[in-house]
Amino acid sequence: MWPESVVKKDKEAQLFVAKSYVQNICNTDISAIDGVKRNPDKVRTLLKSLARNNSTIVNDKTIMTDVM
């Protein structure tokens, strides 16, 4: 579980739940929304760009450049 993982002594164990969660979003959840199969690598790249640009003002072109 998420709250329990943050108190683990091993850094890998702490990050396991978060990494698994993101992996599940990229591989399964994003396509389950509307039944359209999406490329997990592109979804992962999009999430990285959104995370990198969080709390900043960027336009769509910046996100598109990151993804392409």
C-alpha cells in the first residue's frame, strides 16, 4: 500500500508502489477510458512532459515538442 511504502528502509521498496502505479496507467488505464489502444511509451513520455512542466506556464507546442 502507498502509505506503508514511504516508511520502508530501502529506497527501491519506497518507490515500487509509485512506479507500479504509473506503469499501470501507461499500460492499461489510459486505454480503458475509451477503449482506444494507446502506445504506453508515448503515454509515459506525455506524463514526463506534464510533470516537468507542472506549475509553469507552457503552451501546447512545448508539450508537443517533448512528446515528439
